[in-house]
Amino acid sequence: TYDISYRVASLPGTTTFEMLSNLGTSNYTSLGTVDVPSTAGWQVWTTVSHEIEISYSGVQTLMIQALGKEWNINWFEIERAA
């Protein structure tokens, strides 16, 4: 189990993105969808988080897929859940 935090900004809010993993295959699987709130500016940042389960221990590729428009991402961080 891992916690993923994302530093995001959005003037209007009401948008989402999805974290995907290929889990060692050529097909991507959703690890969760994240809501991006309004932060009142394009460079006014907030951190949003969610918890994911990864049972595959090999090499994998993570991908962030925008499901809406009008948002920025500054960074993301993955940590093993406590």
C-alpha cells in the first residue's frame, strides 16, 4: 500500500486526473482517480493525496492521464503507507 501526493493548481477546479500503472504488462490499469479542487489561481498550489494498492513487485511504468482540462501539476510523491 502506498500514499501518492500531488501538488496541483487550478483556477476553476472541477477537473480530475487518473494515475495508471502497466503492472509489468503492456496494458495500463487505473490506480485511482483524483479530484483537482479550485485553488483560486494557476500558480496557487495545494496538495491532494490518495492511497493505492500495488501487488506487482517488478518493474512498472506509472502514467498520469488528464481526464479534464485547466489544471497544473508541479510534482508528485510516492511513499509506502504507514
